[in-house]
Amino acid sequence: MKKIFTLFICLGIASSLLAQANFSTSLHATRQGKVTAYSKENGGMELITNIPMKDLACLKCHSTTEKYPDGSAIDAATYTPSCKDCHDFTKGTSVDEQTCYNCHNRQVYEKQLYPDSDPTGDVHRKKGLTCMSCHKKDELHGDGNTYKSWLEAGASKTSCVECHPLDKLSSNTSHDVHAKTNKVDCLACHTTSIVSCTNCHFETLLATGKNRPLKKIKGFELLVKRNGKVTSGTFMTFTYNGKTNVIIAPFRSHLIQKNARTCTDCHANLGGSVAAINEYNTDQKITMAKWDEANKTLITPTGVVPIPADWKTSLKFDFATYDGDVNNAATTDPTKWRYITSNVDNIHFYYAEPLDNTTLSKLGFTKLPTSVENNNIPTEFMLSQNYPNPFNPMTNISFTLPKATNVKLVVYNAIGEHIKTLVNEYKQAGNYEVKFDASNLSSGVYFYRLETPNYTSTKKLILMK
């Protein structure tokens, strides 16, 4: 008996040491998810701020109580992520549910806007499930691998089908046509609502390290594709010095119902009145945020919003800025918000793609995108020879992308010096053509190089004046 007890002690110690060993690579420790979403290499907001993440307070985020769970004070100047962020080891190794909410405040907003006592509240919380009922310890402590985001393959271990396997689902039209064919993710139909923030004021974040959104929004759900399946998505908008940013991404709501969606909530062709589809069918636009001058706020979408392939031009946003005290994040004067523009300076998809035209047709779109970027999706990466070549002073450079990815297209001179960056952004799969103007260059041999995470190619071009 004594040997068995000793074995359990040893196993417990070994498990604890393993968790600590992996923690340094976990997303809780690296905060890499924030870096990846923000960085200019991934098409993020850094493109309009030109402020590197290391100069922001985001990587220093910690419990909103300004204290560790064990009650000790946090020194923001020297703070680094550690086990103490979540664990009060004076009480054991378990983590209080409120500790999760201190950082994951989106779930706090979900509970506030859709209380568990309400019929629209989350079915899992109503049954007494907690964060740790679903999330695995190696999601939190790390599994020894380094991930760029919780959306990266392998980072999140939690899935609906662990408790609700597809082969055990009841047979009905939704399950048989959507889930069991792996065409539609469970979240698309069972998400009550997405809760998000809109028009975050970046100047306030710089000054205080705290977010100041114009408003929290609910009652909508974007439909996007991820890994080939239709799933639920969200959007967030930001402003900084008059410039604007939009990010569109998949999102796993913690507001789930057994019957959150009916067929007509998504399918206009089945008799549903889907506002986004109706608007697109009228003028190929979808209003995502419209300024309400009388109430100094933004009107945001309701219901299901399928995102089409021409999202860069079809999605319409209004933006506002805050004229109040940016150093006081605790109090916001609602009269100090002011409309500034409807121009989008930077908009990008994050770990997702828009819906293809076949899917849009099934939802009841009678007008379809005709963007060259999404027609005839290529099957391989390719960098074509520029034409004309030799040229003077204009030439065209074409390339193809079989999937959405970060792309950089750069021109160099014969000794490898940087001449011009033609493309540096996240692009959807498709065929692209870029013009290169060499009016200010002298005759000679130059090179252009296409770089993606999965493909690199360099070709020569000749300027003859």
C-alpha cells in the first residue's frame, strides 16, 4: 500500500513538472495569438499603426484585479506570464472559474448579455459545465509545440464531436445534409449569438493599456469557411489617428443552444428573410456598421451574415473616433464619439476564407461575386515571367495562390539591394497581376521575388530605356 501511495505521489510530481516544462511554449505564456493577429506580416493592424507589438501593453495583460489569485500584487513593469497567473498554490492546483473570466472577458460579456437564467443562455453552463469540463490541460499548459494562434491546427484540443459524435446524431435534414457530410460545422447552426466589440479606440489602448470600444454588439453571426467547412465567425473594427482596420475571423461562441438556428435563418431561398442576403441581392453590398448621428453610435448587423468572396468591396463600414479623455479608460462619455469616415484602410481575413459562390447560391444569393481573385482558383503556387520583358518603363507581374496566405512580392537590383515592395499582405486564393513602374530606375537587370510561408520563387526582368 505504501508503494502504491508513493507511486501516486511521484506521478503527481511528474505531471506537474511536465506541465511546467511545456508552459513556456503555451499560448498562455507566449501570448503569440495577439502577436499573430496584430502583425503586419499577417495583414494585421500594425499595417496602419506602424507600432510594433512589443511597444503595446497587450503582452503585459494580466488579471483585471491587478493581483494574482493568491492575493500578491502584480508589478506591471516586471510582469511576465507564469503559473501564478491562474493558480493559487496555497489552496492547491485547481483554478477558480472567475480566474478564467478575469482574462477571457468575451465570455463575461456573453453571460451578461445572455444570462444563464434566460432561455437563450448557454446550454452547457446551465448543466453545470465549467471551462475545464471541455478544455484540456495541455491547451492551457502547452503540449510542447509552439502555436501562432488558438486557431492553428493542433492548438485547440476541444471539439463538439467529442461529446456529440457525428455517427450518434439523430437523423434529420440539418444533421444529414450539414454535419454528417462535414460541410457545415456544428457552431454555424447551434450558436445563439456572437458577442463582439466594435470600433475600438486604439489611442486609448496606447494611453492606458485598456480597450475602449464604442459598443458591445450581439445578435449576429458571420458565416465563413474554415478548413473547408462553413462555420461561425465574427468581426472587430478599430480606429487610430483617423485610419481604420477590420479583422474577420472564425469564432467559437460560448452561447450554444439545441435549436439556435432554423433553416430560414440562413436560407433566403427557403423563404427566410435574411437581411444581409436581401441587401446583397439588391446592390451587392452588405452594411456591417452604419453611423447613427442622433444617438452617437453605430448600427450593426443582426441575424446571419454570409461573407461573399468580394468582401473587400461589398462589406460597408462606418467608423467613429473618441474626443474625450483618452487617459481615463474607466469612464466613457457617449456624447464624445464622432463619425470620421466610411473608408477602410486595412481589412483582412484571419484563419478563414469567404464563402464560395456555390455555397452562396445554396443560401439564396441571386447575385454572385465576379472578382478575379476568386474565379478559377488555381491548384498550385506559381510566379510567372513578367510581360513585356524587356520593358520600358511598365511591366506586369502575375502570380497564383492555391490557398489564402501571406504574400510578399519584392523587386531587387542585380546586387540584391531592395528596390520596391509591390505586395505585402494576406491574400485569398486566386490569380493576381501587379504592375511595376520603373520610371525612376536606370536600365539594367533586376529580379522580383515572391515569398509565402509555403513557396518562394525568383525571376529576372530587364529594363531597357
